[in-house]
Amino acid sequence: MSSSSSRTEFEAYKPAAEPTLWHLFKSQVATKEGWWGDFDWFPMCMPTVFVKKEKRHTPFWGLNSRLPLGLAAIMGFQHALAMISGVVTPILIMTGEGPTSLNLEASDQQYLISAALIASGLLSIVQITRFRLFKTPYYLGTGLLTVVGPNFASIAAVSAVVSNMYTTGYCETETLEDGTLVHLPCRRAWGAILGTSMVCSLFEIFMSFLPPKILKKLFPPMVSGTTIFLIGCSVISTALKDWAGGSGACSSMPESGLYSMCPDTNAPHPLPWGSAEFIGLGFSVFATIVLVENFGSPFMKSAQIVIGLIVGMIIAGACGYVDGSAISSAPAGTFTWTTTFPISVYGPAVIPFLIVYLDNILESIGDITASSDVSGVEVDGPMFSSRIQGGLLADGVNSLIAACMTISPMVTFAQNNGIIALTRCANRIAGYFCCFYIVLFGILGKVSAVFLTIPKTVLGGLNAYLFASVTVSGIRILAYLPWTRRDRFIATTSLALGLGVTLCPGWFSHVFTYSGDNENLLGFLSAVETVVDTGYCIGSLMAIFLNLVVPQEWGPETMQETEEKRKKELEEIREGFVQTNTKDEQEIKSETTLP
């Protein structure tokens, strides 16, 4: 009898099935502990100056922990507050006034804000829940507390495309008696942007089925850092113009006419562009965000953008800058598809929006990695790769659905990772509460209309911080590079074009002089001009191209190794110089001592 056959075999107990979120929810509804637990609220709610600096044990709520429902509702509200500015801001900028915005009517703007909130709430459920595709190893969603909202990269793309539309006559303009050029509302442009977004979303859906290793090889940190950095740089100038009074026609400071004051002469408290009052009002928002970040409680820090916005609105309301007519005229309730736009595909917008979806991929990989890390789950291995695949596919599918819901491309948000780290709550029930609040904000038309009353200068002070944080995210990614000669070459070449176009807009506008009747050729030339004249487009394309063609072995030494080598050479020269001088001194001394 073999030793294996004589060994006593024991039948292991089968592991109990993991309870579903629905069963966890039902088991907690009927008990007080299920609602509130025994959580210590004081250190979480009070500013840091009132809390003793001692170590406290704060429980960590994992993905499927038995999180008290009352706490889940509050944590979800925190996530909703962190989301709301990121959801609303891109819509306000893209549909606002100026030669790079759509100049839509207030009713269309209010609808799109509501639709953006509703779409973000509903489509976030897809990411949080995680569905397995029928009889395949692929998933839809991450299964983490990851929420989605409009991508900030869309702002730069829409600005470039809309500017081209007004220049080519696709969107109409009007010249007033005083010579001021007014850009008329262009609903047609938003329909073209939505249609182009639908087509380009297929790119991200396709890329989601590639192995993460291939994605990382195609789009390494050099490419992603350069892209995100240039996107932040390309939109921050709009924030500064708004901070000074507005980025529309009033920013050119005409001496007379409707836009001689900002935002126009019919505003409640019009002032010349760049007035000290505007600068001070925007600074109140910016300063509030800085103060909350330094002295606020963990809950306050996670809602610092909203707190800054509230403070700015209070000051603006007290000083007479707020026009409440948008709120009074807004419907009490609304939903998506109550307003439609003529869908089409605009050729010159295809490449800019493909880069938007490339940015979606790069952002999502980083955000899902960060979400996995702060949620206490795997950041490597098959499960992590599956979450990356599911997250990318969900972003692509969500963006396609969002375009059907009249909203620009969606991407996984990063700011919610900070709330998970601060509150130590990665529970998905809190995520579902967050989705409920966001959808509720969108349905309540009066709530959505509040954002239309925000003065441009308040929005500018807020966006200056937000857009700068995007730029810093790109710098942070680039900072982790080893910075070989190859890295420096790719970054230098890409930024030379990307930053150059951003700082000198229109430098490529006069290259093509064709003005014939060939519409196909005109469309092609317009597309080329749009790409080359958009900083983040030309910079990103150059980074991708050089990363693929420049050999990895070219210039393998890092900056640190080069510096150490140079330092060593200098030390050798110095030591050689000292040794030579010492030898010469000894020879001279020996000669002088000879009889």
C-alpha cells in the first residue's frame, strides 16, 4: 500500500458564498447598529485645530464590509459633493460664451447640466456593480467605488473644434453696429460633437480588450504624462480669463457696445474686464480652497471645491453679482432626452476626439490603479488586470451611452480616490448612495439651474485650481520617469510643439491658402489645421510617434547616472590636479634641500 493511499483524507468544508450587497443591505435596515454603528464622528467632522493630535483607530470599510447605512449615506454625500464640480464645470465651459464655446441659450445649458448629472449618476452604477459579459472572461465595470463624469480633456477638444466651426462658417456669427463680433448659439455644433463622440468611443471599446501589458507598452508614462500636462496647460488660460470677468467678447475690452462690460452691459453688476472687484471675487474662491485644504476637517477637505464655490456665491450674492432669473424659469423637475440636438459626424473633430479617448484610457488605468490601492485590493495579477479591462470597457460603453444622453465623453474620476483615503471607506454601498444623490441633483431642475447663476469670475477662481491640478497630475507622472537621454528627447520634442502651439495660438492658421469649391479637400485641410493648432493634439501625437520609433537602447543612461558620471570625472580631475601639485611641491622641496 502506498503512503498516499494509507493517508487519511478529510473532506474540506466548502467556503460559504459571499453575501450579495442586497442581502447585506436587508440585514442592516432593521437594527440601530446597522444604521449608525459605533463610529467616532468627532475627529472626522471637526477642523484639525480642534482635534488633539493623537493616534486614533479609524475602521476601514472594504468593498463588501457591513457599513452602517447612515454612515454610507453620509459618505455617499461626500463623494457626490466631490463629483459635482467636476461634472458641471466642463458643461458650463463648453456651452458658455466666447469664440471657443457653443454660446447656447440658458435653457439648453440648464438641460445639459441636468443631463450630465443624471448620466454621471446612472453610468457610475455600471462601474461600481461590475457585470460579466456572457460566457466570456471579460467584464464591464471595475467592481470598485469608481464613479464617472465628463472628461476635462473634452474641453480642449471642443474649444479647438468649435473655434474651427466659427472660422469656417459651420457656426454663425453676427457683427454689431459698433463692430463687435458676436458668436451666435450653435446647437448644430453640439450635435456634431455628440455624433463624433459616438464614433470615436468605439476606439476605447476596442482597446479595452487588449491586454494591459500591451496598453502600457503603447502608452507608457512618457506619453500619458505629456498628454495630461498639455491638456491642463491648454485650458488654464480660459480659467484666468473668466477670473478677470469672462472669456467671451468682453475679454477683448471694446470701448462701447453690449460687451464693453463683463459679462455684458445687461448683467446685474457689470464691470470692465480685469477690474479689481472681479479679481478679488475670484480670489475669495481660490483662497477658500487653500485654507480648507490646510485647516479643514477630513470631510471639509474632501468637499473643498464645493465649499470654495459656496463662499464665492455668498460673496457674489451679497455684492449683487448674481442673477436669479435662471432659477425662477427652470422647471421643477427634468430628465434626459427632453431636449435633442441634430446628430452628425464632423470630420475635423475625429482626431481631437480620438485623443480624448486616448486620454480616457490613460486616466482610467491610473485612476483604477489608485482606486485598487486605496481600497485595499490587488494592484497586480489577474484580478487587477480584469478590473482594468472592465473599467476601460465601461468608460467606452458609458461614453457611447452618454452621447445618446446628449453628454460628452465620460471617464473614471480621480478625486474620489482622495475621499476613500481620507474617510477609509471604499464600500460600494456608499457609492450607490453617491449615485442616488447625483441623479437627484440632476432631476431637480431648480438645483441644476443654480449653476447657471454662478458669475464667471467665481467659476474662473474655481477652475484655475482645478485645471492646475490636471497639469500637476501630468508633472507627477513625468516625475517618476528615470529620465534617460531617450526620455528627454521625446519630452523635449513633444513639448516644443505642444507648449509652443498653446502659447502661440493660430501659428499654423495661414499655411493652407486653398479656397476653392472642393468641400472634401477643405474638410481635410480644416482637420489638419485643427490638429496642428491644438497643443495637446500635436504634442500627444508626437510623443506617441517618437515612443514607437525611437529604440529603447538609445541613450539608456539616466540623468542621475549621467550626473554621477560627470561628478566622478570632475573628482578624478581634481584628485589628479592635487596629486600633480603635491608631487611638484615634493620635487621642489627635495631640490632645495640638496647641498
